[in-house]
Amino acid sequence: MQGVVYIFIALACLGIAAAAYFGLTFSPIEAFVTAVAFGAVAVMLLERSLRRRAEARLERAIEDLSRLLSTDAQAGAVLSQRINALADANAGSRLDAIEADISVLGTVIRQVAEAVADIEEAGRADGSLPAAPPAAPAPEAVDEDSFPDPVIPIEMLKEALADNRLVCHIEPVVALPQRRPYGYDLVPRLALEDGELAEPPDFLPRRGHAEVMRRLEALMLEEAIVIARRSRTNGMPIRLFVPLTRASVGDPEAVAPVLATLEANRAVADALIFVVAFADWRAMTPPEKAALAGIGHLGAAFSLAGAATLRLDFGELEGIGFTSVRFDATRFLRDPNEFTDFHTADIAAYGRRFHLDLIVTGVIDEQQLLSFLEDGIVLVSGPHVGSAGPVRPDLMVERTTITPSPRRAEAR
């Protein structure tokens, strides 16, 4: 806009020069001088106007900045007053008083409960009160003692482990609805002398033989680390679920090798999720749970398998490092009230509040998949999803003494 004004001033100067030359009979020099004088006066007036406008704008900006600084100063003063008030407040004594009140309240509640219990017992003794109803049985996990003993004797299992005839297959855990692989369960199988592969129920000891279980879990952990490391090197990182029992976490001397292995392989520790059976979890002592937490501090996570109920302390599970809870599909659909008091459509969202995913195992048909998908439970595994199969040869641990099975083929 300022350039347009200068153009108009120049045109006005030309007009003044033409009028002075033709109308007032000025000489060309006099007409030129008149035009230059007019142009100088016009430019001076324009610059003066622009400077006054700029000074006024600058004054308004300074006034706005002063108001903002004044507001900030007031806010700072208020904040200082609040900080001084908090500093002057004796929070320690107040907390001590609250703690003492809570302690007294807890003592009173306990005394009231004991008095009520005594009154009820006295009433039942003299017949004035009916007998107490039988307590509802606690949810039971799958009792491994109810299974038949393994068909492979423990001596044959020890001999097979000594000959490095343990084979680790993987079973997919997929995410609905696309059925993309979420992770893989590491499934141990035993290569027999005739080339067949024995399933876990055929050789895993039901009870006792902790040293054998520790040996099995150490071999599977070694296999899982090799698979995780090689898959990550190939640009295809995967998540592996590795079995872990009380045999490995119940003894400090037994858990030390697990911690040492994870410490040496921290780069892939986040790809490992240790699967803890529900029965083992319920039987664990505080030191054993502390050992689990120590494993979790090295980057690994945990999955609670075979849950007979979802009425669990999810906060405790999250604090130790659990990221998922597994339960059987058929049992859950047959009687959801056996597992939870929540509506089936809400239990998955409740678990996610504690960063816990629900994994459904043993899915046998498409209808079960649709039912769980409608309830927001999207992680599934089972025969209908995919069976266990061998790992790709380039990802496996090389065990030269394993008897190869004619059934083994490359992983899909």
C-alpha cells in the first residue's frame, strides 16, 4: 500500500510540473523545481504520518505487555501465598493423626466383628439362630493329579534330556478379527527313538521331580532366547510364551540361573512371556512371588494360564508383571458366572484398566470365536485357530543328537 501512495505522489508531481510549464508559463527548470518541492513536501508528510502510526501501535503493544506482566505478577504472588501456606502447614502431624484414627477404627471394627461372631455362635448353640449355610466352594483350578500318570517313565525322560531329544514346537495365539499372530506358545515335545514325537501329557511329571522340570524349563528358555534373537535379527520379531513352574522359582538357587540368562539377554527379554499355571500361582509363597517380580524387572512378562476364575486381584498381577490371563473357552461359555461377576462384555475392558489382556484357550469352533469377539475378547488360541508345529530350521537351536521325526517340516 505504501508503494501505491508513492506512485500517486510521483504522478501528482508530474501534474504539478505540467501545470506550471503550460499554465503558468514557467520555464522547464522552474517547473521541475516546483514538482520536486511538491514531491518532497508530500513525502515528508507521508513519512510523518507513518511514524506517528507506528509509534501509536508500539505504545499500545507496550501497554498490553504491561498488563500481561501485571497479571503474571499477581498470579505469582497468589502462587507464592499458596506455597507459603502449604509450607507452613504441618502435614506430618495431620497424617499421623489420620493414621492413628484409622488404626483405632480398624481395632473397633475388629472388636465389633468378634462380638457379632460370639453372639451368633451363642445363638446357634442355644438354638435361637439357624445354623450357618455352607460356604460356597472356592473355584478350583484343573487338578493335575486327576490326570493319568505319564506313559513315559521319568528315567526314560531323563535319558532323553541327556541325549538332547527335547523338541520345541510353537502354537499360535492370534488377535481377532484379522487373526494376526499375537504370539506363540512354546510347546515341548520329546523325540522318541522310533521317530515319533511325544506330547507333553505323555512325559511331563505330574508331581515332584523338580530337578527334571528345572532342566526342561532351562532348555525351553534357551530355545526361546535363540528363536527371539534370530527372529529379531531377521527383521521379524515375535512374542514367545515360555512355561515356568514353581520348580524354577521356588528355590533361590534354582531361580538364579534364570535371572542370569535373562540378564545376559536383556535385548530380547521383552519378547519372552513366562506362562505360570493358575494352581502354581495360588500356591506360591511371598518369596516366590518376589522371585517372579525379580524376573519381571529384567524385562520379561508373565501370563497366568488355566485360570479357574477371573475374580483375581488384577492390581497384584499388574504389580508383579503379568500382562495376560488365560482361561478355557468351553468352560467360560458354559457358565460365565463361574468365572466372574461382571457382564461378559465388560470383563475385557476391566482387565485392560490394569494392562491385562484376556486370552481364550482351547477354542474348538467358529461360534466360540464370534462369541468372544462380541464380548471384546480378541486374543484366542486352540485347535480351531492353529495347532502346534515345528519352528523354522534357521531359528532353532542346533541339537545334533536329536532323532529327526518324519513328521517335521518347515514352519509355515
